[in-house]
Amino acid sequence: MSKCEPDKIIDMLAKSSSEQLGDFRGILFAVYRYAVKSEFDEKDIEAMKQLLELVEEKCNEENDWDKIQMMQINWLKSNLNQFIQQMS
């Protein structure tokens, strides 16, 4: 995650369909579902925190997400919180 730019990810998410949002969450699950602190460095945690902050900001702004996309976004926020906690 630390090799990705959170600003570019949020731009991608803003333009994604609900299916694409679900696919993105699936990728994160594949990588981080059983992650522990010793497997990842602090940069990954910081990148997730930045992405979570950007997603929350985007939710508070005007956006074009429908109800299904918002459900996926809310699950993404929950997933990011979970991954951050288990790796901290």
C-alpha cells in the first residue's frame, strides 16, 4: 500500500462502480486480512491512514456515489480501520 499514492487511489475510487469498489476491497482483503505488525512496515499503516482520511473527506463532500457505492465505501472505511488496528 505504501507504494501507491493515496490521492490517485481516491480519484480512482471516486470514478469506480460499486463492483469495482468491491473488487478493490477484495484486493485489500487478499493482502491484509491476516496481516500482523511484523509483516508490514509503518509506511503501509500510514498510507492506509491517509487513504482512510481522504475517503472520509470525499464522503463529506459532494460526490456522485449512489446508495450501493456508498455502502461499498462505508465497508471500505471499516476494512481500512480493521487493517490499521491489526497492524498497529
